[in-house]
Amino acid sequence: LMVALAWTALLSAPDGLLHVVFLDVGQGDAILIVTPTGRTVLVDGGPDGQQTCWLVDQHLPFWDRSIDAAVATHPHADHMAGLLEVVNRYRIGLVLESSIVTKSLPATEWERRLAESDAMVVEATAGQELALGGGATITVLSPATETPLNTANAEDNNGLVLQLCYRDISFLLAADIRAEQEASLVHRGAPLRANVLKVPHHGSSTSSSALFLAAVDPDVAVISVGAGNAYGHPNPAVVEGLIAAGAAVLATSDCGTIEFVTDGQSLSVRTEQGALKETANIR
């Protein structure tokens, strides 16, 4: 038994690569990051905590019930509700969350459960950087505390936008921001260029403006979206705009869970279903 456990531990050791996994949580967002040194970051938790935890468990050693950092980009149920179960199941070291205050049930319950946990809670603002080890970093690009967007969709627009970098490869995780925040990021000169874009707001017509896409110039665009959802996401015109911008478009509704792996120079992708079930090299 000890020999078997030793071999299991060896096989589960960090592989020196960055893994970014867009979990198939239906109509919502949940992104698991496993760093070259084995640290784990969960960005959002989808709408269903049990499903999200089951998916996360598939990418962690069976004995590991810890997540180094969890990010709540904004307090909407399709991003936050699943985190309620996550904070119960895993020991979370650090929590990054938006400073937007809301009285929604998921947000109120989230704050209550965080208060009962041992996690360090930080309100994230533009410019903060989180070192993940091995040269991988997450930088918060928005919201900027000095100029929060006071719009009718403030919870979306002031959600956390993150840039994940490892050497020459970058990911832009754009939460549910809308065209107003996209324009603000471009005009502020935020470093938006990314190999992989997590398309904002599930491919809604509210986002992915031509101005924003020109600044990001992604090689691949990932849409986290549920099949047959009631909102009609992704919007066909948005998909056409992504393709026109030169991006290959992958949606969790078609591909299931989507995993990117990089050594910081090359980049590959593999999907749970569809044409890319076998690893494809992007760069």
C-alpha cells in the first residue's frame, strides 16, 4: 500500500507546465488553473457547486482538498453560486473578490461562509499582482478603484478582469464585462494582448466589441456557455466578430471541458469532446 501511495504521489507531482482548464459547468463560468509548481487557482464556481467540485476533483490528486486561491469575479449566481460549495469542500488559502456590494442571496451567503473559513480575503483592484510560482502570474486589470464604472450594469462592468501570464503565453479572463468596461480598459492602455481570451459575458451581444478584440488580438477565444440556454448565447454576430478578429472559437457547449497546457512558449489545447479530443498545438 505504501509503495502504491508513493507511486501515486510521484505521478501527481507538478509537471512544470501551466494548465488552464475551462470547466464545463453549463451556463456559467469556472476556470481551474494549475501552475507549473502545482499551485491551484479557481476563478469563479459556476451555478452548481456539486458539479463544479466534481469537475475540480478530476484535476487534483485524490487526497488534495485544498485550493490555494479562489476568485469571485462578480456576485452573479452563474459565477458565484458554485463557490458556496467550494468553500465548504476545500481549504482555501486566499480569496480575491470584487469590491461591488450586493444584497443578492448568493453574495450574502458567500460572505457568511467566507467569514467562517480560514481564507484570507482581499478586495482586488487594478494593478494587483499574484505570483503563482515558477514565473506564472495573475494581474488584476480592472476594476480601477479611482474610476469605477457607474452604469446600469455595474456588477458586470466592475467584475474582475485578470491577465494570466506564463513566460510568452497569456490568457485574458474577462468575466462578464460589457462594452463600456472594454472601452475603458482600451483607453487606459491596459495590457490586453492575449493568446487566449475568455470571451466576456458568455458571448452576449453586450460585449466583445471590435475595439476590444483589436486590442486583445486572441489566437483562441473560449466561450463558457450552456447548450440551449435561454439567453441565446453566444450571439452569432459575436462569434462572427471573433472569427473575423482571427480567433479560433471554442465553446464549452460544444467541446465540454477545454484544457490548455503551456510551457511558456508552446501552447496546446485538448477538449472533452469534439474535434480536439486529441491534443492540438496552437503555437
